[in-house]
Amino acid sequence: CVVTVPLSVLQRGEPEFRPPLPPPQAGAIRKLKMGSALKVIVRLRRRFWPADFYDAVCSDSFLPEVWLSPAAELMRPDAAPPYTIVGFVAGARAERVGRLPHADIAHRMLAQLDGMFGSGDDPHPASSSCDGFLVKDWAAHPHVHGAYSHPTRGAHGARPALGEAAHGCIFLAGEACHAGVNPCIHGAMETGEQAVLVFPTAAVAEPAVSTAARCAVYVCAAPASRETKRWLA
């Protein structure tokens, strides 16, 4: 079985493993930590940024990073509206931002964009052209409860331990299992690919758990991408 639920879900005891996970995996789950992240998407009726803009890091601003999305499409000279800009914040700052009303979060992002791209003739280009927004707080999302794991004091060796086969037949996969490129999506994908490669070999050996336990796998996937696509449409 390959289990791909987020670290924060495992820390909540979801799913429940019977028998429990062995000490190496259970200890890794306790030691590793997961942080928060929040994204804001604003929909805009017109362009007001330079033609070569696609991303900006603003470490001292309300949202430390903003980017065009999808950048490859929206940077084309013939790209038609609506246009979308994403704002991103992570860690403890994301937790503070997440306590604000969503409308306030969007308003502050637009004010930040106004400050970045406004001029004397057009001082509020973002605020005047926005016709919708979406706030996605991963910490508040069911079955996710966070965004990325992060380097954690006292957790040396926990990531590879988390990805080892449990009871010879259960493989945990995700960015928290990757010792090299967490936190990122390709790290998560690599651990899934590795689990699929190792699984057939492990399945040949006699497992230390019952068939029922081997089949008791719950995979929780966040529907955010589908939701975002519906909103953008």
C-alpha cells in the first residue's frame, strides 16, 4: 500500500493503522513539523505591469511574493483578460494573515500591487481593475491542515525513516519523506515514484500484517486545484 496523506494528517491519527506503524515511522511523524501557507488570487480586467513581469519577491511587504499565473500565457502580448496575479505567504506570517477576513486580505494585496505598479496618472491600477478574488488558506483546509514540512530541530534522519517500508508492505510518500528537496511538489512526486518502484519487490515477501491491514489505506487529496479552475472559469 502507498499512503500519500500529508504529514499533518498523519499527526492527527488519520488514517488509523492497525497494527500501529512501527517506531521508526511513528517517531518520524512525531518529530517532523509542518508549516502553513496561504495564497491569494486576484482577477483583473486590464494589464498595468511591465511586459517582462512574471514574479516579484517583496520580503518586507504584506505578501512576500506575487506572480502572474499562468505566467507563460499571460506574458504573451495577445493575452486577453481576465488576468490573474497570485500572492503567497508562508510560515508564522501565513498564520497571522489567515486570521484576517478574506476580503481584508484581498484588499491589502491590491494595495500592495497599487504601490508596486501605480503611477501619478494611475495610482490604484490593481484596486480599480479587480473584479474577484480567492483566498486559499492551507492550514484551514480539511484533510490538509498545513502546507509544507520544514527543517526541524531534533529530527535528523526522520525523513528517510518516514519513507521506509512499514511492516514490509506500507509505504508513506510525500514531500515530508524526501531528505533532499522538501518542501516542494517534485520532492513529493519522487517519493511516490520510489514507493511504486519498491512496492512490487516488497509485495513478494510475506508481510507481517494481515490482508485487511494491507488494504486499509486512505488517500486524501485536496480539491483546491479543481476549485481554483472552476473559479477562474
